[in-house]
Amino acid sequence: MKVLVINSGSSSIKYQLFEMDNEQVLCSGIVEKIGLPEGIITHKTFDAAGNETKNKQELPIPDHKVGLAEVVKLLTDEKIGVISNPDDISAVGHRVVHGGEYFNETTVITKEVEEKIEEVIPLAPLHNPANLQGIRVCKDIFPKAKQVAVFDTAFHQTMPERAFRYAIPEELYQKYGVRSYGMHGTSHKYVSAAANKYLGKEGASSRIITIHLGNGCSMAAVKDGRCIDTSMGFSPLAGLMMGTRSGDIDPAVIFFLENKLNMKTDEIYDLLNKKSGMLGVAGASDMRDIEDRFVEGDTAATRALDMYTYRIKKYIGAYTAAMNGLDAIVFTAGVGENDAGVRRLSMQGLEGLGIKIDLEKNNIRAKKIEEVQADTSHVKILVVPTNEELEIAQQAVNLL
């Protein structure tokens, strides 16, 4: 069974094609600069041994339909193709950022599902329109495939009301859905399930904190395989300090910026989403640059890393209390999997909670699940590579 996974953005399309009989990646790629004069398609194919062949094209890609049509040409190309025609694909799994309160699980896409995705666009105005566009184009290009939606917010729908509600007037929740939804749910679900399996706790009592650190960052408290709290909220802006996002901030700061500096709503939104976080504090959003400067003793980089890792510690403390204990901490995503320095600084000073990292074991870039805790640690510290695309494909197969 072949499953195509699509992540459709406003000006890009990321894709992976899986042979699900053995969960092999047949090809992957990205279509970039959609709507601009010179678009780019980077396409990679993989043989049974995992060896990669890369193909790159530059051509006008005026819209998503043209972009996906070009992808189909590559998929079926006489020399580098991996399928004979689009009908070889049994299902297309779509990453959809926001499902509101409507969706708590993977769903076959119907007209009604599309309408619900459109209805919650105000909750994810930058993402849901592009996700919906990808769905509608794929219905035309892959007419025989089942279209399946996997929602970033779905995994967090198990949060109890005390965790997802805000202390604001009831009408704002009942009428407008103002509450915490959380993001990165597909990643948190994948790595928490992988950790439970690794620890032999599938179907058993478990208390795990998952830490997804990339340009966007979030944490989740996962008790017995179910999310009970998460750091992102109504939007991806809340929670941890991120590459360019502020994370948690006193709401009164917004009113101060508006009244004192005469900033408009759009300017404040742009500032908090695109000019804050590591970029705002240290002038760079790439953690590799920050780390290099930290080693050299740069004051701004040191301050930024201290703030970044301190907030991770605060959430660890809060989630340990919420679950009345802790079995394992899981680091994942680009920074979480590859940055030993961030892991080390995040774990320092948590010995009182029974958490202690082994500096030598920690000095790895994870390609598989790795344990990096010290022998005297009462809590496992795991590095688990995430695979959101495979999770989407697996959920599509399980559903169908």
C-alpha cells in the first residue's frame, strides 16, 4: 500500500511517498516559491538500501495545482519514477494544523470535514487555508486515493478542561472557541508512543514529558499515553522561547506596545511571532550560531541560552507536579535530537527531581532512540528522533 504524505504551506509543498508494507520511503521532496517567477522543486528518490538520488528543477510554479502536477511527473518519470501512474497511490495523508474541537483523531476527508477545516481558519489563519488548498488540489490529481486529514491539534484534545480553559468570560469559549489547543501533536504522539514502547510501558501506567525543540518549540505532559497538558496554547506563540517567537509573555505588554509606542495590531503580531525569541534576544534564530557564540563567551548568546533552557526546566517542574511524578523525559526534533549543549543546560539543576544527565552519553546526534541519563538518575532521559510524516502515513493506514 502506497501512501503519499502532504504538508501544504502558503508557498510550499513538502511531500513523502511511503511503501507501507515495509514503511520504506520511496521518495520525498519540497516544492518552493509557489506563486513567484522562479519556483524550485527538490526531489529525492531512495532505493531499498536507502541510497539517495537527488533531482532539482527551477521552473515557474504559479499555484499549488501546477506544483503537485509537477510532483506527479517526477513520481511517474520513466527514469526516476517510483510509480506507474497516480492511481498507484492508495491514500494521501494531509497534515492539517488546526482542527479546533471538532477533530480528536485522524479523519477521512469529506465535504463536511473540509467545511469544518475552513470554519476554524480564524484559529490558524496562516496554516489552515494552505492545508485546505492542498487537500482540494490532491482530490483532483489523485481521484482514486482516499484523502485523510491528520490534525496537529488532535493529540492534545485529551487535555482536561482545567488545563485547556483560560480564565476569561465563558462566552469567549462557548461562542468563539478561545482556549488552549496546542500544536506539534503529531510529533508528540509519535515520540511518546515510541518511548513507551522502548520502555516496555505500552498500555501501562507511564508519565512522560516530551520536548519538541526546533524553530518552533513545545512540550507536552503525556500520562498513560494521553496528553494532559501542553505548552502551546490558542496559537503556536505560547509556551517556550523559540527561534523567532516570544513564548509566554504578560498580555499587558501588548497594551503597552500599543499605547506607549503606538504600534498597530499587525506590527505587534509580527514582532512577537517573527522578531522575538532567540532572534530578539541574541540577534540570531539558528541555534548553531547561538551555540558558537556561547562557546566564545558572547553575552547575548549566553543570556538567550540561559532563558531558553530555564523555561524548559520550569515546564518540567510543572508537568512533573501535574502527573505526580515522572518516568522519562524525551528530547526530539532538530534541536532536541542534535544539540547536546541544549540538552545539557536544560537538565542542569534538576537533580532534586531525580533527573541527572550523563555528559558523555549525551554527546550524540541521535539516529535512533538513545538513553543519555546518568546511572544515578531516577528518570530516564531519552533522545527520540521524530518522524511526523511516517506517523501521518501510519495513522492513514490504521484508519483505512
